[in-house]
Amino acid sequence: MNIKKLNQDLISFWNQQFEKVEVKPIAMDDILISDELDEMLEMIGNHCPNVIDLGCGCSLLMLKAAVFGNQVEKGLGIDPSHHAICFSNESIKQVGFNYLNYICGDHLYLKQIDDQSIDGVICSNVLDVLPYETSKFIIHEFRRIIKTNGYLLVKINFFLTDELIQRIGMEKISQNTYSINGILRGYNLSTDDWIQRFDGFEVEKIGSYQRLKDGPKDRLLLLRRV
């Protein structure tokens, strides 16, 4: 596999997807804790003054962490999609959370961050839609930049069964790695196998999130750096 090309194709694909997203008014009264993902974001917000959201897209999870908790003093969202970053910065202006910022950058931006300087990291539906080598680099950098006893919140897609792979029309391009129309869309591991990849972290909580109506649930891992 050409890892560099896979990463470049992914950036182009997601940038095109985020181009379609329109900024809408944010009703702060509607930002309520309603599921396990929100509960884990509250944990981040109550324990982490300095937060990073890698591959933030347009989800504004970092905003939720700041709203639910009372400890966030500085937040940085990072995404390689220009359209996602424009959306996030325009959205955050509405609520006046000036200590939350969003910048355009890929996984290599992590190399600029000092050792053990971050209290909490959010990484939602990112690691499992990247080549193994890229996700390995990111996990290593998380281990380096997160402080001892800091938190890492990871959301990964549902496990791809053989039936799902066939129904979705995925093509296997390497071990555990599947594409759709030439774009990498899944690095498929069991939950236990994912946990094994996070050396240097302990599991605080395992949960799930209903992203697709009536579909299989995404998996949530709240990890603590030891």
C-alpha cells in the first residue's frame, strides 16, 4: 500500500464531504448530556484544562466538553479539512468560547506539541479510518503528549462483520483494512484488539454510541495515561 497516497486521498474525500455542511445557529440550551458519549465528554471537561480534538471534523465535541465540564481553559481542534475548520471556527464564534480554537493540520501536527503537555485528547472516528501505520504514529504521539493521569477519549466505528462488509460493498485492500470506491473506510479490529494498541493507558470506561439510527453502535473508550 502507498500510505502517503491513502492519506492524501482521505483528506480530499473528507474535505469534499465537509464542504456540504452549513453553519447553523447553536442553541446552548439544547447542549445536554443525553448519552454515554456526552458522559465521557463531561469527564474530559471536568478533569482537563488543556484539551485537543484530533480529527475534529464538524462535530464540535470539544465544545460539549467545555459546556458539560468546568475545567477546560484551552482547547485546540485539528483537522486537515479546510471546510471542517471554517465550519468549526464560524460555529464557535456564536457562543463566545474564545479559548477554543480550530486549525487546519494533519496527524503530523502532533509532533509540534511538547511532551506531557496535554490534559485530555478527543479522537472521534479517526483512528479506524486511517492506514494502520498512520494510526500507530498517532497513538504513539498521544502517549507522548498526554500528561500522566490525563485522559484519551476514543470513538471508533462498529465492528465490521463479514455480512456487513459484503452488504456495504467494501473491498479488502490489506490485513483488516477495507475501502469503498478506492477510499479507505475501515481498519477493522475487535474492541479488545483496539485496547491492546493503547500501551501506556488504562481503561476507565467502555461504552457505545448510537450514531446510525437502527444500525450497529459505535464503540467508546475512555482511557487514562499511566
